[in-house]
Amino acid sequence: MIQFAENRCKIQQGVSFEGFTYPETALVRKVQQMVPSYAPTSLVSLKSFAERLGVRAVLLKDESSRFGLNAFKGLGGIYAMFRVICRELGLDPEITTIEMLQEPPYIERIRQMVFATTTDGNHGKGVSFAAGVFGCKAFVFMPAGTVKVRARAIRDAGNAEVSITGMHYDECVAWTAQQARQNGWHLIQDTSWSGYEEIPGWIMQGYTTMYYEALQQMREMGYDVPTHLFLQAGVGSMAGAVAAAASVSLPELPVIATVESSEAACFYDSFRVSDGSPRAAHGSEKTIMAGLNCSVPCTLAWEILKKCAAGGFACKDFVTCEGMRLLASDPQKIVSGESGAVTAGLLKVLLTEPKYESICRNLKFNRNSVVLLFSTEGDTDPENYRRIIG
């Protein structure tokens, strides 16, 4: 049901990751807060669940309400597109506002700009949303097997032309990058590779907002720090961003673990080998966790996670179904989709089934554990959500 690969690379306590501290990400939050629909998302205490598991607290950051997009990815899209626009127009991002960009002569130039990306769904919504905010155009390409409701949600989110291709996700990423080069589009991809790191770095900085919001909310609830962070990893950009922010903001490194589908577990495979290099996954890529169905790690994320993560989990689809039902049945009725609920499902399986006791000991779970999770999406496939929840 679940597998765990320990990170045998040397974990570096007190490691510093440039660009991820609270002061260094001040511009990120300033830009996001310029968007009229910005509001902090809720941090929910799953009290009965924590009691059942025998830990002090399980805290869940519910990202389903972020910018009205039913997922967190708009945080990266809006900031990265803002930085690209400022770069192309020769503007200082520290003093530029979104209102300024809506005025002549900037708005005319921005209307001529075209952005492109590949997505399993949520990142594409973020890019489409940002294109709508700034008044430019976006092309969004999706892998084979994408359900039409996810494509429609991208079109509805802002301003994007959406195409479902016949390619697997990673093939589609490479093809989109080629199309962007040939057509003079701005590639705004949420994964990195050699020679393409600046824009993914901005996207990752954008994701830190949900962590810093959660940290403040935790302290208001009486919890100083999380002891454990379970982080979904498709290409790993969100996991890397949150891990980096936690590493530079907390006095002691929490236990950090990536969580993936067993059918596309590139971080699990990378930790399993643990030679310091990222590894592509070799699973079937058949999973209901569409947002995690990626087989090649983001290089920026891997460089962070190999230094601070305890390891990575690979989970069968059953695990996220458990998480979805668990959160839906909570007194607070949390709607969490296939990629959003897998960490909750994993936590339940891990801490209630005796066969995983040795993993729990290695990960230092005890009565004082404070576990921070992120529900990264709501019901992005409503029909499948209803079928699973029953």
C-alpha cells in the first residue's frame, strides 16, 4: 500500500536556501496581495484525527479556496508572470504595481505577450488566472488522459487556450518548451532543468506564501513549530519550496517527507538510490492523482530536498481515497481532491497499521508530534470525487 525510501544523502541541519526566507519573499506576498481575490486560506486542526493517531496535532492548510481556483497553484503563476512582465518591460518589480501594468503604455505591450505551459490541471489554472489578471494570452497543453472538466476549469479561470495532447506529461513539457522557443512565447513551467531555472524559481518562491501563512496561523493556535511536514511531490516544486522555507525559518529542521503516487514516484526512486542525483520514475503513470503524475523531478526542488528531507513515500491510489473520505467525514467537512488528500491518507495508514511501526519510529513520531499537511486542491474532478466519497 505504501513504501518508504530513506534519504541516505547527508541531511544538513541549519542549511540555508537563498531566496526562501520570510524577508526575501516579502515581494512575493506584496504582489499576491495586489490581486483583489487574495485572502489567506484556512488552517484546520483535525482534533479527533490527531487523538486517534496518538499525536499532539494534525494541522491541514486547505488551499481549495485560493484565488477561487480550487487549488494553490495560482500563488506561483501570478508571481512568476509578474516577474517576467517586469523583466520584459524593463520595470523594477520592487516598485511596480499591478495597477500600473493596466495603464498605457504597458497594457498594450502586455497584450502582445504570450505565455505557454504544460499542466496536469492546477498549474494551468494558475497560469490562465494570471494571464486574465495581466491581460495577456496563454497556451496551456495537457497530457493524454486529462478529463475534460480540468481543461474547462483552466479556460474558465482566466485567459488561456487549452489543448489536450496525446503525450505523457514529461513528453508534453519538452514539446511545449520547443514550441515556446519556435514561436517566441514565454515558457512559464513549474519544473526546472539545466538552463531553465529562473522562472521555476519564481514559481517556487510564490508557493512559500501558503507555508508562511500556515506558520503564523499555527502560532496563533498555540503551536510554535511543526515537527513533521508531509509534502506532495509531482515534479516537486511545492515540496521543495515549502521544505526550503521551513529549513530557513525554524530553529530545528522538522521531519520532512515527500509523498507521491507509486506509479510516478520520481523522488521516492531518487531517495531509494540516494547517490545525490535525481532519478526519473519508471511506473505506469496510471493514477487518479493527476497533479502528481510526473516522472521527472524538478532539478531545483531535488537540490533542496536531498539536503533536508528524511525520505519519500510512494502510495497506491487507495491511500488517497482513504484521505479523501477521512477529510470529507471530518466535522469540518473538508473537500480535498485526489492529489490534495494523499498526505492525510498516508498519515492514517502509517500511524494505525502495525506493520509500519518501524517507519514511524525512524520518523520520530510520538505524543508531542505536530504534523502540518497541505490539502493542495479541492474537488478538481467533481464526478470522480463523488464516486470516491460515495
